Amino acid sequence: MGRQSPYPEEFRKDAVALYRAAGGKRTYAAVAEELGITGETLRTWVRKDTDQHTSEHRVGGAGQIPAEELARLRAENARLLKAEQEWLLEREILRRAAAYFAREVK
């Protein structure tokens, strides 16, 4: 484990946001120089932030990669579509039965 950063979390997030706002038009060193830090420090913060966002945006829980999640969602979608078809058939049968019994009552 590394040592505690002397920079507050808010400063690090702002530095990463400033670098990203440049849209690749400025180097780590150029942005870092304005902030009084080294380019390598800023690069590390950007990398950690990217890694953190990547792991947060994985859907379906810890360690599940997007391809696995996609396969799971496709299987669930297929199951739900099948259930919907069964529900529609059941509804149609009940509609016909209701119409039949409505005629019988008259």
C-alpha cells in the first residue's frame, strides 16, 4: 500500500476534471504544471479515476464483465418474451371464454 496523499480528494478530482476538460489537447505535464504537481502524479490520478469509473459502471455486480452481463440480460429478455407470449395466449383464451359465457347468460 502506498503512503497517504498530501493532496485532498477534492483537489485530485478537480485536477482530473481539468485534464479531461482539455480533451486531449494538453499534456499531463502542462496541466500538472499549472497545479503545482508532477505530470506523473496527475497521470496516476487520471488512471485511478478511469479504473474506478470502469469498475463502477460494470453492471450486475462485482467482477462481472460486460460480456457476461450482456449474455445474462439476453437470456432474461428471452425468458420474459416467452412469458409475455404465454400471458397473451392466456388472455386471449380468457377473453374468448368470457365472450362465450356472456352469450350463454343472455
